[in-house]
Amino acid sequence: MYAPGFPTGVDARARTDRASSLRKLVLSDELSFLMEAHDALSATIAERCGFRGLWASGLSIASSLGYRDANEASWSEMVDAVERMAETVQVPILVDGDSGFGNFNNARLVAAKMCQRGAAGICLEDKWFPKMNSFVGDHHPLAEIGEFCGRLRAVKDTVGDSDFVLVARVEALIAGHGQEEALKRAHAYAESGADAILIHSRLSTADEILAFAQLWQNRLPLIIVPTKYYRTPVSVYRTAGISTVIWANHAMRAAVAAMRQVCGRILSEEGIAGIEGDIASLDEVFGLLRYDELAAAEKRYLSSGLGGA
């Protein structure tokens, strides 16, 4: 029986099954959705809500640790966070691997560790290390195409699970280059072993994403992150043949807003009576973390005759 909270690890069969599930989601003709998670609790909530896959967000994990999304959190801290999520949920996790935390050697090490700890895939972006969050500032230098292709090939050659999904994230539009540069990079990454392409944009409309999709013609599955162009209806993505939509940071942002509101009210009202109906009950928390399993285990394993002869 699975015991929530107990570090059981993710065995080889489960890792393969999850990688296969993520691959099927990404390759499916149906539009799929990945929900952001940044710790075991947010992962559990997303799974309980019905999401079939998760996005382990670099921004959200860093934020939860009190770091900025500029590679201030170490790769080992990221691995630890993903491991805890993978031990808690059954759905596959695609990891935001930033730019790979260095050159090809760092990238393959991080990918191998993520795979060992239960991740189903990793996404690498074509920036130098350290990277800056794509929505902060205007300085986003890109890696040379050949060097980044080496990172992708190194990951493919190192990770033993053939179903482990490798996503190449193209930042050319973020960096202010045009469609020609974005397409050149995407084609090179496809030839270097990427299983899917993530095309990113910081515009408030989906225009350049849709233009790229039309030019790309589904050579590989196309993944998008509509954080800035959130007003675009999902039906538009289906029509454009988009493979997967990532809701990339919304659980973390929801938590920030809710905690700020509750803390402010408790301070101003000098009490908790007014907010009790607006927050999760303890019973809901206990249910999410399967305290019922612990109670059953106590009955099974705690002897009523402790201290007896």
C-alpha cells in the first residue's frame, strides 16, 4: 500500500510508465494541458483536480524557496523538489530544466538525475547559464545553435529511458529575433533529438506564436506557454494544431495572492473568525495528505500490548 509522506522513491517500471504517458500526451492529436506545480502539495492538488500531467516550473520552485528565477536555486535543489513531487503523485512530470545549468555536461547530469528521481521529461531553453526569466528585462543572450544542439544530444545519449521526453525551448522571439531565427533553431534542435519544440513569446497576443505554428507545420509537437497572451481562446490552439499548453505558474501565483489576502485580514481584524470560511479546512488538508492511511497503519502496526510482559 502506498503511504503518503513516506519517501518510497519511484521504481524503474513506474518511471518508464510515466515517461510513456507524457510522450503519449505530447504526441496525441488531442490538445493536452500541463499544470504547474512547485512542491508536493501543489502537485497533489493538481492531480486531484484531474490534470493528467504536471509542469515542474523553475520560476515557481525558485519562488517557493525564496530565490529569483535567475538560476539562484541550484540544480540539486530543483532535483530534490521534483523528487518529492514524483513520490507524491502518479501523473507524469515535465521538468523546467532552464538552460541545463551549464554546458552539455551539466545538462546531461541534471537530466539523468531528474529521470532517476521520477521525472518523465525535461525542457531545456537555448540560453546561456545563468539565465534570466523570460519576462524580466530585455537582456536575453542566446546560446550558439551548435553548442545548444550539443546539450540536447548529450541528454539523449545519457538518459537511458527511450520514452523520457526531451523538449527544446526556443527563446528567439523572447530575445527579439524574428521567425526566421526561431525556425532555424527549431529545425536544428529537431535534428539533434528533441521530441518536441516549445516556442515562447512575451507578447500580449498569440500572433507570433500562431505565425510560428503555421510555418513549423507540426514537424514535431509544438508546446506553448500562454502566460502573457492569456486572453486567446483555447479553441484557437486546437485549430492551429498546438500539441500542449502549459499553465506555467498559476498555482504559485494563486498561493501568493491567497496568502497575502489572508495574512492582511488576520492582521487588520485581529482574529481568524472572519477568514475561517474562506480557507481550506483542516479536514481537507488531512484528506489531501491521506491521514486516513496513517490511522489505518497505526491500527496495524502499533501493538496494544506495549509495555506488557
